[in-house]
Amino acid sequence: MQRLLSVALLVLPISTWALDPEIQAAKNEGMRLWGMSEWIEMQPYLEPVAEAGDVEAMYYLGEATRLLDRGLSLRAMAWYLQAAEQGDPYAMLRLFQGGACTAGDRCPEGFEDWHHAALAITQPQAEASDPDAMLAMYHIQRMFEASRRAGEWLERAAEAGQPEAQILLGRQILNGRGWYLTNSRRLGAAEAWFRQAAEQGYVPGMESLSRVLGDIEAYDEAWDWVQEGSNNGSYDARLGIAMCYLEPEDDPVCSCEEDLIEGWAVLHAIDIETQGSGQIRGAKRLYRDRLTDAQVEGAEVLAEEKWIGREPPLSRFPPRFGY
């Protein structure tokens, strides 16, 4: 069986090294496109970043290629192997999931399989109170089918302030984790975790908090968090604002008056920034007959003035180890 070079136990990942400004700009654009699931368009930007030694770029190129190829293709494996050789535990988990060792004959030296290598690298960092490593341990223990240990690491990561862990834990609570006498207590427990993530500026936390606040009928605060999410680049929150202006009576969270011009302006801006996604084009067709030509023209001017090119750019904020 072919063995790879030993996986380095890195203290300082290469992805934390300062990049040349031009390379950093390419990474920023590549990651923006990743955030909008533009898996083909992102690759020319991230390839030179990966060649410059950035581990994150290697990993996300592996992710994009795996998703496009519908599995661990040789192209995807090549990127994951580069990231894994630099100590990225998530790349190792993708290699394990895809059978790189058992089926592809590409194994880490000194380890039975890639999830063992990920454990060896990550556990010391997690035991040293690194919140990101604690979250990685949750995913690693899931690969070992050790659900109880995985849950313990998720709780430790959330309690240590890791916002993605807080979101995962809150969602698991909503889906039945833990014992709660009433549904309102369950909602309240999830809300507390979502709020911690949101108050750190973590956009998926804002999205989740606004939804659960809507469920408990705290509509005004839910609307505040929708707006905060939009201001921080949430694609879903921005689209929610557009729909609220167009159909405020459809959702009690919409604490605004109907404003067809504002709603169309937001939709038009999203259309421009997402280069004509089917979802947005469909929404525009649905509402076009409600506006006059003059209103559409005014809305598009408003979009240019107020909504297009806002920072940070729109993103769906996919998790690091997601679909």
C-alpha cells in the first residue's frame, strides 16, 4: 500500500502566514465566490493562492472540485492531499470520507487512516483550549461514530465561544437534543446559543437568531437581526428584506411598510451581485407587473445609490465542513 509522507504537526498553519497583497486580493475574491457557491468561478482565483502555500485555498479548492465532481475524484484528492500534508484536519476527514486510503491507496504514514491522523494532530490543540480545534474534534469523533464524545466536544467548543459550534449546538437543540419540559424552554435554550454567536458578529448566528425570535413572536427584535444580517453580507437576510418590502403582510417579522420601489431595488441589487441567479430572476418576474416602468427605473437608480456594491459582499456563509 502506498504511504504518504508523515503529516506535519504544525503549530502555525501556513494559511496564517501573511500573503502578498496581490495574492491576498485573489484569495478574498475566491472566498467571496465560494460564499456564493460559485465553484467553477472561484478556482482561478484560489489556484495561485494555493501555489503560494495557503492551506485554506488548498482545502477549498478540494471542496469545490469534490462538489463539482460529485465525490472524491482524483482532482479533488490532489488538493485535499496538499492541505492534509500541511496539517489541515478537515482535508483529512474528506480523504477518509472518500476512501482515499482504503480505495485510493493514499494513506498517511504512521496512521491506520486519515481520521486517525486528524485526531493525532487536533486533539493536543483542543486539549490546550483551542476552540477551533475543539470544533474539529466534534467532526473527527463523528467520523469514529463516537456520538457521545462528539457531543461533548461540541459543547466544549460552544462554551469556549466558537460561534459555528454555538450554531450547531443550537440547531441540535431545536432538533431534539437534550431534555426540555416545554417547547418554549427548548426554543429559549437554542436562542441563547444563537445570540452568543450573533453578538460576536457571526452572520449565521444572526440568521438563526432572527428565525428563532420569529418563532417566539419577538418580531421587532427578529427584524432588527434580519437587518443586521443584511448589513453584514447575509444573502438570505438581504433577500428577506426585499421580500418584506414587497409583501410585508406575508411574514409577521417584517416590521416595515410596503415599499415596492425599495423592495425592487434590493432585488435588483442582488440580481446584479449574483449575476442573475435563477431564484432572484424568478422573484423579479413574479413582481414585475406590480410596478410601472417609471417605478422600475427609479428602483434601479436607488439600487445603484444604496444597495449595489455594499461591503461586506453577499455570502451564503457555508460552513467549513458542510455539504
